[in-house]
Amino acid sequence: MRIWAVANQKGGVGKTTSVVALGGLLAERGKRVLVVDLDPHGSLTSWFGYDPDTLAHSVFDLFQHQGKVPEGLPAQLITETSHQGLSLLPASTALATLERRMIGVEGMGLIISRALAQLWDDFDYVILDNTPSLGVLMVNALAAAQHLIIPVQTEFLAIKGLERMLHTLQMIMRSQKNELSYTIVPTLYDRRTQASVKSLNQLRKTYQDSLWRFAIPVDTKFRDASQAGVIPSALDAETHGVRAYRHLLDDVLAITATARERKHG
Ligand code: ADP
Ligand code: MG
């Protein structure tokens, strides 16, 4: 099982869209894929037609057992989606209360790792969608993941926020002793605007090694897709946005394959 987390402390940068696109494309290639909604807003959950305000059971349930994960519980919380090969562990808005409840609970940062350990034989890929705030949910995602995908909107100011976030991430990873590899992915790129072009150039100058070589372009079909619950891979395969996500998937697969070889090698 390979576990990726998609994270950025900023909202609206394309995290959830990236989770759905990468998950959809992997499922299209015949992989068994689980996408996990770790955002109390539940946008990923809504994408698949579930209402995070009214869901009786969600990923929240995993956090209700004093830091332990009862055998069989993760599997019970997973729902199928309309897309073959793609399953969802949904969020409910109750997740917003987690921060307060989990203070001082032993093992609170390892709930997601422990839950996924139970699902090791059931899925080939797990992709974790994250909330923009850095709290117990993000800590769980960082502890569970093997690779981190960081979407960054190509606009002014995005890079300042990115530096801060990378700094915090490195602090957390050091405390967890989980050295993640990561890929910074420029998103919402519009080559007709100065802001996009300039910030992409600046990203390239600052982050040569960990920056993805292309960018995800603005593709209005994505906005329509989230409203209609359509998986990007099921869109016309020739939209430039879907094509970009295919390239991204191939590159992340290549990066994570060499990282694994190095680890085991
Ligand atoms: P986040 O999860 O980081 O908050 P989302 O994936 O929800 O970001 O994207 C924020 C908004 O931008 C959504 O309305 C989404 O449909 C739209 N969006 C995301 N990526 C693209 C893209 N490449 N082109 C056009 N719209 C996009
Ligand atoms: Mg989101």
C-alpha cells in the first residue's frame, strides 16, 4: 500500500481537486484506491454526493476510542463511490471538534496510521485530503504518509506561505522521525497572467529539486466537475487539466518508486 498526503495550509489551492484527479486516474488504471477526507469542511465527501453535515459515521469515529482503533472499524466506515475502484473514507463536520477533544490523548497522532495498517491488503493506494489548518488531523496525515504532494497556487504571496509551511512540516517530520519526500505542484496556472508566469518562475528558482516540472493549468471543467460530482479522469481525457494530472501522476509514481528503492536498496 502506498500512502500519499495532499496538503497546504492555504485553502483553495487545488488540494481536494488533486486528490480526486489522482485517485480517479489511479482507479482508471485498475488500482484499488482509497481517498480519505481529513478536512472538517468535507469538500471531498461532498464531491461524492455525501453530506458531511448529516453523515452518522465518518473518519471522526476513528478518534473516539482513546487513541486505539478497534479491529474492523476502518473497513466499516468506507463507502464505495460511483467510480469503479475508488472508495471513500468520508469526513463529517464533527471533525471540527477534534482538536479540543484530543488534547493529551495518548497516540492521538497515529490514529490514521493505525487505521490504514488494518487496510493494508485492501488497497493499492491511499490519498489523504487535508484541512488547511495545522492540527491533529495534519499531524495524523504526516505520520501516515510516505509522500507529500503540496499544491501551490501560482500567484503573488503564495511562495511566502509555502516557505512557512515547509518549515513547520520539517519540524513535525523531525519530531515524528518520518522523513517524507515531497513534490510541490504549481496549480491554477494561467499563462496569460503576469502573476502566474512570475510566480512559477520564482518557484523554479527557489525549489529546483522538489518542484514538479510542469504546472496544473486553470481548467474550468474542474469547477463544473466538483459541482456535478464527476471525477476528472472521467471528463474528456483531452482537457488540458486532465492531461496535466496524468503527467503529474506518472512523475509522482516515478519519484516514489526510486525513493522506495533507495530505502530498501
Ligand atoms: P482546496 O482543497 O485546496 O481548498 P479545491 O481543490 O477545493 O482546493 O479547489 C478550490 C476551487 O478551485 C474549487 O472550486 C475547484 O473546483 C477549483 N479548482 C481547483 N483546481 C482547478 C483548476 N486546475 N482549474 C480550475 N479550477 C480549479
Ligand atoms: Mg479541500
